[in-house]
Amino acid sequence: MPDPLPLILTLIAAPGALPPALPALVRDALGDMGAAVGTPEWLAEAEASDLPFADLAPEQAVSIARSVIGTAPVDAVAQPAEGRRKRLLLADMDSTIVTSETLDEIAAYAGLKAEVAAITTRSMNGEIDFAAALRERVALLKGLDIAALDRTWAATEYTPGARELIATLAAAGAVTALVSGGFTWFTGRVAAGLGFTHHFANTLEISGHALTGSVAEPILDRDAKLAILKRLASENGLPLTATAAVGDGANDLAMLGAAGLGVAYRAKPIVAAAARARLDHAGLRGLLFAMGFSGQDIRPG
């Protein structure tokens, strides 16, 4: 029996959105470029398919796949087959595990959403320093009644697939950590709601029933996210190759680059360009398929 091919290309889409003929078309295209290619295998019909291959670099395989995919809403992730099921996940919160930017939504109750959101966008695009941008945005909210936090939380929604992602990884014995440049006021609630093992974020300073306009130091930024990834990996006896990270902003780049599987989720352009793996179309279930879980493995959460 021949040795299994060492690399895997996974095509991932929203449920029902992966054309049945596409895996075979991608297989043929890889073969035309000199790759040794195996038979496509459905992880979930019309949603995710694995294609084993060799003799091409992962980034070459993804480029070829994207040329075949064209404008279809399908993602492609290529990586070594061995060790693809990760045992530690670090996840960003805003615009990743939840659909919104919680600080921007808080600012709406001060009538400052547009102003704060503009700073957020520049920060997430890597145009300005994250810590300075966070302090500037929070300072604008000095005196805001903390009822705005409750209202923001009441309107916060989980990203499609977030419950399944964390429930499935927990059932598989993986450690999961929510690591946010946002605030513990929200990460604690999200972590409890979804079942994260850990959560880390910044602390909003409050006096009485109002925000003081300050954030407790030190600021949890991109360097802190990377440090938490390394610390949790070490504490759990894991090499970084056994870890995964997912996020969308410039402050996620360091942890995405260091993790064994770093996934840019609906990411800002600077992040999408730098990340080795991207999910532009699929929900967070797609991260499970990239790790080799099948549709039957996925827990509802």
C-alpha cells in the first residue's frame, strides 16, 4: 500500500454552497501542474472536501485552487496532513467570535459610534498603534453610564459556527482561549456562553455607574496575544505546531503567524494578505473542517 500523501487541500464553503464538481476540477488542475493528487473526500457534502496532494508547496496549491474557484464563494486551505487536528485554539472576539466590534457599539450610546469606529478601522488595518488607539477611543467615553455595556451585550450576536467550533473542540479535549483586545466585561460573558476554557482581555475602569475613560494597564495587544499563545502551549505541553489561532485584525497577526494553523477570518486586507490560511466565505465551522473534522463530528453547542 503506498504511503499517504503528506499534504491536504481543503475546500470549504457555507453549507450547500460547494459545487459537487469543484473538488474534481481542482484535483485535475493540481495534477496538470505536476502534483501527485489523491481522490477527493467529502467531509460534509456540498460544504467541505479534502484533497490529498504532494509535490507542490501549500501556497502553490491554494493559488491553483483559487484560480479554479474563481468567484464562487469557496475557501481553500492547504497544510500538512499530519497533526492538522489542533489541541489548543486562541480566538479573537470582535468580528471573529462575535459579529460586531463591541467598543464601537458602546460608543453608539455616547453618540460617538462613527468617530470611534473610524479609529477602530485604522487600528485593525495596522495604520495606527493598537494600544494608543484603544486609549484614545476609551477616553472619548468618559462619563458614559455603564448601562451602555448591558445594552451592547444584549445586542451582541455570535458568529455563525462559533457555538459548534468551541463545543466540538471541547468534546475533542482541546483547550480553547478567547484572547481579545476588547474588554473582560464581554469576554467573560462570551466565554461562559460558549464554553471557552480561558478568556483574556483588557479591563475597563469604572467609577460608580460610569466609565472613567481609562483602561487598566498593561494593554492586551498583539504582543500579549502572542505571549498568551506561547504560555498556554507550554502549560499544556504542546508545540506551537499543535495550536491554532483565528482573528481578523492587525493585532492578531503575531499569533496567527506563530500558530500551527493561523486563520484570517473575514479579515482586514493587511491580515488576509499575510495569513497562511483564510476563511473569506465559510462560517467558523470552516475552521473545524480545516482541522479535519467531518460534518458528523461537529457538535451543535
